[in-house]
Amino acid sequence: MYQVTTTFQKIANLNKRIRIVQGGSSAGKTIALILYLIDYAQSHKDKTISIVSHSLPHLKKGGIKDFLSIMQEHGYYKDDSWNKTNFTYKFETGSTIEFFSADQPAKVRGPRRDVLFINECNNLQFETYTQLAIRTNDFIFLDFNPVSSFWVHDEIIPKFEHDFVIVTYKDNEALPETIVKELESRRNNKAFWTVYGEGKIGEAQHRIYKGWIQLDDIPFEARLVRHGLDFGYTNDPTAIVSIYYYNGGYILDEVIYQKGLSNKDIADVLNLQGKATCVADSAEPKSIDEIKSYGVIVLPATKGQGSINQGIQYIQEQKISVTKRSTNLWKEYSNYLWVTDRDGKILNVPQDFMNHCFIGDTLISTIKGEIPIKDVKENDLVLTSKGYKRVIKKWNNGVKPVNDYLLQLDTKNIKLTATKEHLVKEGKEWTKISSLQLGKTIYLNKHFKEKFLHYFQKKDISQEENIRCTNLFGNIIMGLFQKVFMYIIKMKMFGITELKTLNLYLLTNIYHTMQRKDLKILNSSKVLLQKVLKKLKSGINQMKEENGTNNMGKICGKTEIMKKRFVKFVMKHTKQDTKVSPNSVVVSVKLKHLEIGPERLEEVYDLTVEDVHEYFANGVLVHNCMDSIRYGFDKINPDNQIPKFIPQNNFQQWTIQ
């Protein structure tokens, strides 16, 4: 039997709509929550309770396994109440507990529910939570291990009324003593103990930057030494960070994080920040030259083999503070992690969502055709959504963990093998390939050769579409015949009814007219009489009525219209979700299915493209960029003095001394 623990009692005392359960390892959060929800389903009628996790395998090994174990252990389980296909259990009260994963868009955006429990919600995106929350009537449980702050801390706690509780292994009286000793043996590991022992937000062991602190504002004595600039425009924000030297350390201040800024706008912002060297993304030399023309001292960042790790190492050696208004900087700090292998060992490779890589055989669309990325050379012209652009640099980023990603697009698959942080254009935003949402739009090169596409019959959704189409429209001819037949009957009945009505109306008018001497038949009665006489003049119309052939021309016309409507309806519901932009190399498609293969290590490559941060890999529009913090520190050398800025002429040109 599962016992009632302190964790369960703390959860049962929560009563607001949003109920946040933050806890360390072995606190028994999941068991306690499922026990609570089983009790709720048994005591409330006709409630729908959804238990959700980021993937179905995770649910099967966790929530579903625990649920079935509790039900069987307590003698509640009935085999005919458990739907093994849909993972739903219906109680005698009419209430249902359902299990589904957040990678099923039809479920996430599906019917409403009464209660929602998201297990390990830190593995879901905030947008997914939003879609689930707006379809939940009563209350929501969110549980997680606080490895680092995420959207619950940034978006839920500051903005929504909620209950919040922290539980630890000490609240789980059912925990075996061996596990207690195992946990407590790690007290000296501060990073581990903070998160898993005390249930507090900690700095994950694989976080790259640690020990940063937040300041309310920049001290008066702080000295501005650098600006860092990462270019963006339509799809990505332009980021500018100012770096101040203070008391032996550096203070980072987020100046701007905004889309749609022109080079003139960027220069205006920088000129308002005070004079300091600005170090910018070297991938955009034209933009750098234009910004220089507005009186800004701007230099390209150094890029090369090992430059990223060198920059990271230098920043790690500094005492760093961040202003509280720098919200985007703090998110980057919280989520910038080292890669770990499948055994949890930390590798000396950053999980850089701004450092994306493909294996060498990935095909890049160039002016010469499709070329493997390993064979692309500097100055080659590669295709982008803005036409052909020059490759400034090709990077060999060494061996990194990669996965195979099979993207189901209508009836074909495209295979990409990349690091999981690589960005793919999804709708109007750039999204990690590992986090692509089903049903969303991605973009392809419409000239990509069919021979490079991968077809997988077992995943071919056209079979399902054909079955669905047959079920919906298989008897369309019979349906059409029935509709026409009913239409003829209705027309005949209408003709008979009209004739009878006119006859009755005529007799009524004649009767009233005869009662009134010396009065002529009213004009309206004449009209009615003419109509009736016209119909009685010959038996042709009556024969047509009797044979159901009256107004056949009109009926046939109606039939043709109905056929066209059926055709349009079928086309609407069976068309491929593919749209080609006129005068463009881009075709937009809907992602039907995403399959992720096992992780492995391979040599990987990336490109820096002139003017833009995108190119087509295996026909898919992908993205690459770097970050403003590392740019800002790029030209800082602790052995050198802070540069002096000397005006040279009336045009406000500046040089560095």
C-alpha cells in the first residue's frame, strides 16, 4: 500500500488554480500527485483529468507505470476500465484520467479538460503550457526539479496568482533508508545538494557560467569599456550589451533586444550610450562599415577555431554582475550549458544554441547545385531566402553529439543530421530542430532535387489520408443521387401546392366578389385568375408535374452546382499543406511528423554567410548566429590598458589609441 506522506499533505493543502510543486530528488512528488488525482476522480463526477509529459516513453516509464501500480496495489484497478490504446482510465463516477505527451499537437490543442497535471514541466515550452492551460477549466499542477530557472519562474510566478510549495526527500517518509544515505552522502557537492537535496533553484553542474549576481543599477563609479553587438532584423532581435568595469569585475547591461532595427537605428542607440568600442558580429562587414559612417567605433569580432572556448574561458575567469533589467541576458546565463554525453559526463563543448552544426554529408544548396557542407569553400555562393550569398567562412567544429531528424512533410520525409540546438525557421521564428512542433510551418528550397528526399512507406501519411477520404466521400455518387431525387420530389410538391393554393384563393375571391353587387372583380383576383387559367390552359404543365420533369433545366443546373461544391469540399480537406511563394525560392510546408534518432558523435561543420544568418541544408531553411556578450569581451585583454578615444576631425571620426 502507498502511504500518505508529508509531500501528499502539502499538495492536498494547495487550493489556487495554479499549483506549483518544486522539489528535490526522491521527494515523491509524482506519486503524491497521482494519488491525489485518483482520489479526486473517485470523489467527483464526470471530470476529465489530463496527465501530461514531454514524451510518451517518459510517461510510460513514469506516470502511467506509477498510476497502474497504485490502482492495482490499492485494489481499485478494473481491466475493462483501462483503455490500453488511448491510455485512459474511466472511474465509476464517470470521471476519466487520460495520459498523453506534449509532442501530440492534436492533444495539446484538443478538447477541454477539468484538471491538468504537467509532470516535469521544465521539459516543455511555455507556448505548449499556454495551449494546455487555456483549455483547462478548474486547476493545474506543475512539478519539476529546479535545475535552473525557466518559464515557471519568469512567466507564471510573477504574473499569475498561484500556490507554491517546495518538497524534499525529508517530506517522503516512504523513502528507503538506503536512498536517504545515498542522497546525504553528496552534501559536500554544493551544486548537486542545492537542487536535489534542498529542492532549491541551483546552478546546474553543466552550466557554463556560474556565480553571476544581479544588481539594481550600474554604480556611478563604473566605467564603460565595451559594447557587444549581435545583428538581427526580421526574424531575430538585434542585441546590444554594454560592459562596465567596476571594482575588479565587469557589469553587463542589456541596452536593447529588439527586431526590425536598421543600421542607422543601431548607430543612434550606440551613440546614446557613451563612447566605447563596439565589437560586432564579423559576418556582416557591410553593416559594420555603415555603422562606422555614423560615428560609431565598431570592430569585427574574432572568429576562428577555438575562438568560442577561448572567449568562454576568459568570461569564466571574471567576476560578472548583471543589471536586473537585463532579462534576456539573465535567461541566456541560466540556459547556457555544457554538452553532456548519454552517461551524464560533461563534455568541453557548449550547448550553444548560437553555434549550430551539421555532419559533413549534409547537402547545401549552392549556385553549382547541391554540395556536401564538408566540400563547400569560402567565397562559394549558397542559396538563402534572399538569394545567393557568399560564404565568408566554413567552420570545422570538431566532433559533437548529433541526432538524425526525420521530418515528415506531406507524403515525403527529409532527413537532417545535426546538433539538437540547430535552428530551423518555424513560422515567423527560429526554433531548435529538437523542439519543432507538429503542425507548424517550416520552409524548403522549392528547387531541391527529389532524389535527395527520403521516402519511408511505413510513415507515409497518405495511406491514412486515403482511408479518411474514402470514409468521408466513398458514397458520394449515391449521396448526390439521393439529393437530386429529393429535390425533384420537393419541386413537384411545390407545384401541386402552389396550384391548389391559387385555386383556393381564386374561389375565395370569387365568393367575396359575388357577395358585393355592382362591383367589378378586383385587379388582384384577375392576376390570380390569369395564373390559374394559364396552368389549366393545357395539360403539358400538369403532365410535367406528374412525371417529375418540370423545370429540369433548373434542376440540372442545381445538380452541377452541387457537384462543384462537393469537389471544392473534397479538395479543401485532402489538399497537401504546401504553399509556394511567387517569385521566391521558398516553399512552406506543414510538419506532419518528427522522428528523432539516437545520439551519436560525428565530425560537424557550419557556415558563416555574408549579410544573412541562414542557408538551405538538405533543402530546409536553417540558421546560425553568435552572441553579443562574447563579442563584447572579444577585444578586451586584461594585459592591455583600456583604450582612449580621440576625435580626429569635425566629422566625429574616432580612433583607438
